[in-house]
Amino acid sequence: SEEPIEQPSAELTEEEIKKWEEDKAKRITDEKEEVLNSSRRIGAKMFIYGQNFLKAGDNLRLKFSLGEKSAEVTPIFKNSEKLAVEIPDLGEEIEVGTHAVKIEASVNGQNYTSNGHTFQWNQIDRNMSEEELKKLMEAEEKAKGKGGK
């Protein structure tokens, strides 16, 4: 569902507003850094930050590309600066491992931006059992807790 764009409280002083804006920018930068530097896999949910996103219903599309493979999805419009999306499947032909996937946006499903962002996408072995996948995810979380990303 939609979210309002974060705005500082009207009671804040000019100095407090500046600090609030710096904190907001830092939060967004930190989230973008996490998206760029930590692996995501099929089905993971993430936010895409930008400017001037249009509420275009099903016409608003994101294209995930890795080489010749691509998948298009309709993101959830949060506001003109934020979209939510679930990472799609790019196909079983993709090698197991981490890959840089490009994301581009379109409001008509045909003309996509040329300045898309990339994120790290982790293709896991499709033959892995639920138990093996759970162990892998637990190991990744444990590694994050020890300062790894």
C-alpha cells in the first residue's frame, strides 16, 4: 500500500530539519548500500529508491536483466520516491552463484530507463531441499552477525 513521503515535523527548528534531512538521506544511502553489497535471491523483497516515480498501476514496470535474460514485474508503488518489489526468477539456466543484476523502470512497459541500478543477486541450487536452504540461510545470517555482509 502507498506510504506518504517522509516529511519533518512542522514544529522543528531549521537546524533540526537539516539534521532530520541528513538522517533520512543516510538511512536511504545505507539501504541502497545494503542492496548493492548483500546478495538477494528469488522471492526476496526489497525497496527501490529514486525520484519522480509515477503511480501508473500495471503500466509501471521494472525489468531485471542479467546478460540476455530478463524478467519484468509490476512493483508496488509506495510513493514518488520508493517502490517495493519481489525479486523475480531469471531462469534456471543462470549459474549458481552471485551475479550483478540491473534494474530499469518504465511507465509504459516499453521504454525503460537507461540509467538502471544494479544489485547482487544470488542464484542458489534449485535442487537444494528446504532443509538445506534453511541451513544456508541460517549460515548467511550468522555470518552477517559476525560483521560479514
